[in-house]
Amino acid sequence: MLIGDVARRSGVSARMLRHYESLGLVRPTGRTGAGYREYSGEDIRRIFHIESLRSLGLSLREVGSALDDPGFAPAELVDDLIRRTRERIAGETALLTRLRRIDAADPAGWEEVLQIVALLHALGSESAGKRQRAALSSVDEGPVPVEALVEAVLSESDPNVAGALRWALAQAGADGLALLAEGLGSSEAEVRDRAVRSIAEVPDAEATALLREALTNSDVVVRRCAALALGARGAADAIPTLIDMVVEESNDVDAADALGALAGDPATADRSATGLVGRLAHGSAGSPARRRLAQALADIPGTTAARALAELAQDHDRAVALTAAYVLARREEPR
């Protein structure tokens, strides 16, 4: 079979067949009377073998070794091909992600594209200072790829950089909330914590709704962070978790402050007082917990809180009794 026929049937161009011949990969075994190359059936099978191996990512040199070296062992080469393919896929995925972020930012011109590329590079820098500066400057430098900010904040371990990223996301408003909500379901505790902290800094109704959902999260850290944020927003849903925090001595001072802030509404104040007194009546609260509950009752108005403090002022634990008596005295002072 002549080279043109082989090219048509194999899909390998005549030019590439000549290149294979120059490399010694496949040589036509015959010649016509006019001196033209003539390929045998075995030659054509070798061409298909070459193309099959090339489809796996082997170089032409590796193809030659695979076909001609009797001692060639494929396992090591296949492992290397797997590694190289993974690296290539990772590189292509990173490029695709970068392009999508640029597209999502909807740049008006190449100047904005260049600004976005510079921001993405800075957010991925090994220098914490560069990452922080990138986060702080992102709001003032044209379109912001919110997805990049979310990914950065969910992976950032430096507290200063994380704070700057949360601030930048808060300026972006609700745009990044859906992605942050996905972070709440992460299998990694650190990511869940970073997600709820970031949501807590977005001051809108959608963020508040996500924080309410977070009160039922299986991660206690997420629940507590959400409760503190909701308390600051006047959401009474947070009261049970805030009371648990007081009892369990987890950010108990902040939790008590949040309960006090919520007590500005009479209905909410009564709910807080009832919850705190209920934990006292349960009988399982030890002396340290009773002392913290007495402190939390300090800023809760109403007779329910006052009666509970009066009882605590007679507590058998002197520290608890003194704390309750002090709180009662402060409550009775003219304001």
C-alpha cells in the first residue's frame, strides 16, 4: 500500500508518516518498481500501535522504546503518565477557574482584566502582607471576583488577612453568600468556622437567614458563632444557644452581653430570663455555672430575673451568693 493510501486509511498524514520514518519508528518494508514507499500489513499495524501509544500521552521517543525494547516495563512509565496528566489537569483547571472569575467580574476593558489578574496573583501570594493588601485594595480597584475572595477567606489561616478578606466580602454584600453557605457544609472544621465568621459580617437579611440556619448546624463552634452574630442583630432565635454558652463557659461573657442587648425588647427579656432561670431550676448547674448565670441575669430586667437573683443571693456557695447580691445591689441603684 502506497503512502497516500496509508494516510487516507489510517488518518495519519503523509508528512507525519515520513517523520515517523525519519525517526526510525516505522519503515515501509517495500518499494514499488518506480521507487515509491510500499507499506505492508505489518507496517500498518505498527502505525496503529504508534498512534495508540501516542493517545496515552507518550512522546515519540517513549513510543519507540515501548515498541522496540524487549525489556521495556510499562508500569513505571504509566505511573509517570498518570502524574503528568494530573499536573496538566490541575494546571488547566486553575486556568479555567481564573478565566471564569475574570468573566464573572465582567470587566469593561483590558485594563480591568489586568487589574483582576494582578489581584488574583496577590491573593495567592505566599506573603501574608501581600494577601492582606490585596484584600483591602480589592474594593477600590474595579470589579471584584467575589468567588476568589470567598475561596481565599475559606482557606486563610492568618487572622489579619482573614479579617481583611471578611471586610472585603462584607462590602460585596450578598454576592458571595451562596458560596459561603456551601462552606458551612464543609467536612473541614476550619472551613466551617471561617464560613460562619464571614457570613456574620455581611449585614443583610439573607445573611441573617443563613445564620438562623446555622443555629442547627452539627458543629457547635458554628452554632455559637451564629448565635453571637444573631444576638447582635436582635434575633431572639439565638437565646437558647447563648444560654448554653453561659452555662458551658464558652465565650460566656460575650454571650451574656448578647443576652443583655436582646433584653431591650420586653418579650425577649422575659424569654431570656425564663431560659436562664430554667437552667438554674434544672439543678444540674454547678457553682461556677450558677455564678455565670447570676452575672448573665444582671442586664435582664423584670421580676423573673430579680427573684432568681434573690434566691441565688442565699446560695450555699459563697462566691455565687456574693455575685448575686452584688448584681441585685447594682440593679437597685438609681439609673
